[in-house]
Amino acid sequence: MPEEVTERTVDMIDILVSDIPRQEAIKSITYLVTKPHSQ
């Protein structure tokens, strides 16, 4: 049982870690797209 929980936790961490660069990229793209319009 503990091993299954550990594997699940590692999977969740992997998903969170892999989502961080994606979110940063989306923020950067959104900033670049919206910046010229606001000037």
C-alpha cells in the first residue's frame, strides 16, 4: 500500500513540475501578445 501511494505522489509531482514551464510559457506568450495592444 505505501508503495502505491508513493508512486501516485511521484506521478502527481511529475505532472505539477511538467505543468510549471507550460504555465510560464503561456504567461510569456500572453504578455507578448497583449503588450503591443496596451501601448
